[in-house]
Amino acid sequence: MQISTDVLVIGGGAAGLSLALRLADDYSISLISKEILKEGSTLYAQGGVAAVLGPDDSLESHIEDTLQAGAGLCNEEVVRFTVQHGAENIRWLIDKGLAFTRDDGQPGEYHLTREGGHSHRRVIHATDATGKAIETTLENEVRRHPNIHLYENHIAVDLITGAKLGLEHNRCLGAYVLDREADRVRVFRANQTVLASGGASKVYLYTSNPDTSTGDGIAMAWRAGCRVANMEFNQFHPTCLYHPHAKSFLITEALRGEGGKLKLPDGSTFMEKFDSRAELAPRDIVARAIDHEMKRLGADCVYLDISHKPADFIRQHFPTVYQRCLEFGYDLTQGPIPVVPAAHYTCGGIMTDLHGKTDLDGLYAIGETAFTGLHGANRMASNSLLECLVFAQAASLHIRQQKAENKPDEVTVPDWDESRVTDSDEEVVVTHNWDELRRFMWDYVGIVRSNKRLQRAEHRVQLLLSEIDEYYGNFRVTNDLLELRNLALVAALIIRSAMQRQESRGLHYNIDYPQRDEHQTPYNTILQPNHPAAATSALTLAE
């Protein structure tokens, strides 16, 4: 069965849901979600949304803070555009019914917190579960809208393009999508396709992200011929709860914003030795400091302590973190909790313009899957949800202006062909390769890198890509195989990007080039497939 729609949205987080809602009154929307709709990174975002809302704050201050955190690689035009549209997107959420936390000290005002890299309190939040509040609010609206058709438990296989069909005009015509429950691949034909599928932090062994963060959009766009940029900049959140049964539970940065201190096993603080901003330094600095101290001491973790604050304050401001820690035997009000860094955010991605438009006509990318130029070499805290909202708005406005050539319903799109493949009899191959990939990425392409580590990683990923390509060509697709295929490709893009950057900047730290290169103009690492239709693997990466 083939499904035709005006707009196909791949991803059900803040970016995908808000774009769908902004278009649904006038267009038919098909929105696919890999699992149930809410199971994505947005749901787990604790901190909030950065926007200029306070009387003592300014657009220029937010812009300057973002540029500073981005270590010289932010596109100032994009930063300014995003910051300028922040407040109106907060109002849009409020109009949708989102209940942000109020300030007890100033009746009628919203409580604003401060996080690393920010010079002012400008992070509006819903206690410490802002992502959950946004996801739930938008999900309720989406489920009620008659023009939005939801396809949960569906995973995109690949984009359908004019080049792949032999057409003169190469544009995106939709996607092949695996219905996980029916175990069949459907054709979704669309005038406009939007990738809002999130990041790729699952490429690392330890991550704060849910299992869905497997870089699907980045991999599909690359295979369709789109450029990607700055894939070497992977943000590691400094503080995830260290416990064998706490599956990378993130401890919000707002905890440090409200006075939490990082401590060594002996109880001494250490961040002041690495940066004058101490616990409020940008995440790359904090994560490297923790990594350094853990390796120096041979320690399994460091500790985060906010117990010097009043117990009522802690329980009121961090109810989610407080309750979750209690479940694992830690009381925030009584003493420190053990924490370690974990892969958290993909700062690079599919190259887009200010409208979210990619290199391929008919294809947009928004949210974490995109590279807009906002984050540069390091994303500042709480700018991620802001980017999702602003670029969903921008893309929706641009989509309204488009008239598609070669509309999908005017083109013959073949059904998915499974005539020459069989069911796999060795799923252990997928499981083994998945584990190997995530382990060597953590060991060789993690918080601290070296030329030798990167060379080892590149050698291993090329072997994996060959195995995966052979496996993909012979067996029916499954969810696990598709995710492994995408993760291996994204890993190759990350490794190649890291090898090209011969300096340390922002989130990329190479012990063989420990200093920032001040002798040349700061540059983005841009990778481009060798031809418009693109290859099926990373073996043809442009030098």
C-alpha cells in the first residue's frame, strides 16, 4: 500500500510535532515515529528553553553567550535569527497550554533559571521536566488534529529521490518506511519531506539519550546526496547518574546552575582549577575536567552535591531528579550523588539554510538532526529546544511558499522489492556489530581523542560497513539492522570529520593537537557525497 500526503514528517519530538501543528490546518500531514510518539529525546529533556524573557536580559547578551560557547564556529546570522524568534515561540507554547513554572517571588512572572554558559537567568522551564511538558502538550494537540495522521512504530528505511528513480529533476519524493508491527515496508509519497529524527548519541556506549537516537535522518540524507557538517562535535553531558541500574539517567545542568558542586571522592572541589566559571563553565570544559580527574585518580565517577541548599528548595525545583535518585538509594537533600559524563547531543548534522532546507529539493531537516550553524563547536545549554521550535516555524513558513515539481502522485514509485532477500538466520551478527561499534567509538572517538585512536576507529568502521552492506543486501530489513546501518555510517562521518580537524576546539579535543589553531580562519568540517544520488555507504566520503 502506498500512502500520499502533502508533508511527511519523520520524527515525533519537539521539532516534528511543532512543525506538523503549524501546517496541519492547511495540509495533510503524515507523521511517523519509530516507537510510541513520545519516546524520543524531547521527553527526557530536563532543563528548559533558553529565550530572552527577563527585564535585565537582552538579545545581544544571549547572542554573545551563544557565540562564546560555540568557540568561534557559530554562524552569527543564524544565532541572531534564532535568538530573535525565541520569545514568540515561548508564547506559542504557552498558547498551546504549556504550564511553565511560575516565580513564587514575583507573582504573575515565570521562573527563569541559569545554566552553563549563560550570563543571565533566561532558561524558562516546567520544574525539571520541561521536555516532558512540551512533548505531552504538543502530542495532545497532534492526536486531536484531523489532518495529522500518525504512524507509530514505523522506522524510515531510505528517502525516495528523483535521481534514484532515473528522473531528470532530482528532488525528494518521500520515503520507504518499515511498519515494525506488520513487518512490511510501505511507500510514503510526499510533496515535502521533513527530517526531525533527532541525533546520533547512541553511537556511543554511554549516552543520556533514549534508544531511538541512532542518526537515522543524517544517514538517510547522506545517502540521498546531502552534505553534512561538523560531525566531530559530539557533546558529552558532564553529569549522568552513575549506577548499574540507572540507564544513563541525566542530572540536569540546572542543578549546578542553582549551586550544585562537583567533588572528588575525598570531598574536595576541582572545577575551579580548570575554569574561572567553575561548575557554570560550558559543558565541554566540565566534561573534560571530570574525564581528566577520573583518569588521574583511577576513579569510576565523581560526585555532585547540592545538599547544602534547603531540602524544600531541592524538592521543589528538582522533583523529577530527587525522586529518581531516591529510587536508586540517593537523597539529594542529604549528600552527594555519583555522576559520570555520557554522550548527549550531536552538534553537527545535515546542512540546512535558515528555512531548514537541505541540498535536496523537497527535503527539510530540523532539530538535532540538522546543522544550522547555531551551535558551532559546542551547544550552549537549553539552546536545543529553542532551535527545534524556531526552525520548525521557519520550515513551516517556507513549505507554504513551495510548489512541488514532479509531485509524487505524478511519478511512478516502485514498491519495496524483497524478491531477492531472505529472513536472517544469524541475528547475532547485528548484535555483535552493534556492541563493537559503540565500544570502539567510546574508547577511540570519545571525550579525548588522538590521531592513533582515530586511525584505529576508521579501520574498524570500514570493516563494519562492508559487513553491514553485505548483510543488508541479502536479508530482509529489521529495525535493528536499519539502526545499525545508520549508526555505522554516522560513526564513519564522525571519525572522518574528527581526522580532518587538526586542532582542539570546543567539543573536539585531540591530544596530538591540544591547542586551537589561531593561524587560520575558523572553519566548518563539511563532507559531501561524491555524486547527487549518493553511495550506499560511507566508503566514498569526500576528502
